[in-house]
Amino acid sequence: MTLDNIIQERPSGSPERVRIFDTTLRDGEQSPGAYLDPDQKMEIAVQLARLGVDVIEAGFPSSSEGNLKTVQRIAASVGQAERKSGIGTEAQPPMIASLCRANRRDIDITWEGVKPARFPCIHIVLPTSEIHLKYKVGKTQDEIIKIARESVAHARDLCANVEFSAEDATRTDQGYLLEVLETAIEAGATTVNIPDTVGYAMPHEYGGLIRFLSTSLTGRDGVVISAHCHDDLGVATANTLAGIENGCRQVEVTINGIGERAGNACLAETVMALHTRKPVFNIETNINRREILPTSAMVSQMAGMPVQPNKAIVGENAFAHEAGIHQDGVLKNRSTYEVLDPEDLGLASRLVLGKLSGRNALRNRLEGMGYSIADQDLDALFKSFKSVADANTHDVSEAQLHGICAKLSIKQKEPVR
């Protein structure tokens, strides 16, 4: 089936919305080497609300007294504050969720953490795969069913929003996974999460699992299916998008894709894929795209985790072009080599002048610097530029460009007085 066939087969009408659940403050902080103090977590939570995420997973309250107090602080402030939506209208505060294990003590502590929020959520995680049952928790399948029923029921007695995560769902027998999730729904779960905990699934497998669950789960009216994908094999965002295509209406993501081991699905990649390929997905989010880059920079700096230059959307090179053929195309029409509009993110395309750059890019940069370049001067300029670029271990700087022009007696235009 071609892409055109897929687009044509999409139902018409208003796009649906997918809920963006940000777990930077919980799963993201579990990145080896990442550490966020309480004040930093608070700043990031405020920025996540400004970004427009629907749910902020604020931490793991039962892990320490300090974590509990931080979650309470976020719930009482960010979880109560009105905000602007991605389109500038007044919006309700985000839901504040926190993770806990499937036991009464953890659930009670988690409730104390999220309770101050206007929209609190208790997020219960319970292993379901045979490998986890055998080697991690030493439980039978029947015991897990009983724990799921009792823990979700207890959480629902406390909180209107209860999410149940079947840990290692993608390596769980599908029939048993269906039974566990139906038990959780019957006990009161309002969201069921399908984690690809170790990043094992391929997109067609993950999409197929979500399609199976969305068509097979009974009693799920009003219950949201959520995707939570890890990047061990480099397909977390692809799996998340496959989940959306097959019925997920919540996705669990992090800023810059940070998280355990190789990380999680990246918020920016997921949101911009949905936006850029709207004819394919017919899905919208509440994210303010102009806040993606400031949020990325904040998390990178505070967590001490630099963003790789070639990272999609938020990397320094995401909209940079050095090859002459690409630069020429972008100068003529941006869409020749950019499928995303950098203006959506508050950016512009960047032409990097280096040894692979062409004449048109050089002329464009020099004219932007105030020079008037005659056709007869361009060859000499380009030859001098190439000589400098070949000797450089970095991009040719504006100072070097001024030097080249001075050497060839090319003057800047007189400023208008």
C-alpha cells in the first residue's frame, strides 16, 4: 500500500487529540548520570505546563521523603495553576501523576503526593511477563491477577484517576495481558498503559499489540490506552507513533528522549511527527510548539545531559545545511530539503559555510552581512573562501568572511542615513 493510499483511506473530519504524558521528572531522571534537585524539578514542571503537556509524572513518592515532598510541591502549585493552551486560550492545569508499586503502602504514599493537585493520578506498575514473574517478583500469574485487582481497587477508592501499567507488556503472553488489563479495568483503572519496558518490540509488533487490545478489551468505555516505549533498539518514537495509529490516545514521553538506559520516546519527535504528517495520523496535541526548544534546553542544562547535534527537532544541526547542493535547494525553496517548518519552532534554516558549501550560499551570507557581490567578483571570492574552508577544522566564521572580502577589496554597502 502506498503512502497516498494510506492518506486517502484516513477518515475525514476533525482530528482526534492524543494526551501527552510527560515522564521527564520520573523516568527521565532515572537516566544514569542525571540528577535534578527539588528546585530544578519545580522549574521544569512549570515549563512543562507552559509547553502544554496534559499529564506531568512528577516522581516516585514512595522512594524517599524528599521525592514525596517534591511531588506534593508540584501538585499544590503547577497542579492547581491555570495556564495558556497551545493556541493561547485559558486552559486547566495539567494532571499530576506519580508512579507506585502495586501495594497499599506505596499507593497511600503516592496519594499523599498527588492529592493537592486539581487532577491527581495514581500510576500503578505491576510486572506481567513470564520472565519478570519468574526472576524478578517470584509470583504466579494468578497471584499477579489478584494483586492487580486489589491494588487498583484501593487506588480507585482514593483517586478518580488511576493508571495501570503492565510492566514488560510486549514480552507478555497476549491472552494473559488481556486478562490482567481487563481485571484492572474492572477494578477501576481509567488508563491502561502498555510499556515496551526494554525496547524490544518493532513498530509493526507494537502497533499490532495495541490494535489487538483496542479491539479485544471488554468494559473499556472511557478507558484510555497509553503507550510507553523505550529506545533500546532505537525505535521508541516509531513504536509510539504505531501505538497512536492503532488506538493509543495517551503517549508517555520525555524531553530529549532521556530515560532509563537508551531512553524513552522523545516528546519533540512524537509531537512534530503528528503535526508534520497530520494527513496520515489525523491527530492533534495540546503542545505549544514554540516552547519545545526552550524546554529542551532547560532539561539538557539542568540534567547535565547535552543534546547530540544531530538529534531530530532539537539538535543544533536539525535545520542546518552545509552541502552546496542542499544549500542551493533551500535558498530556492525550503521544502526541497526540509520536511518540517523551522518557524513552527521559532527557528530559521541555517546555512553553515564550510568546505562543502557552494557559491549561492556564500553569496547569500555575504549579502546578509551587508556586502554587494558583483557577478565578476564571485569566482575570486569563492576561491578564497574554499582555501580558508579547507584549512579550517570548523565552520568559516563571519570574521574570516570579512577578512576574505577585505583582502579582495570588496566593500560593505554604506548604511542608509
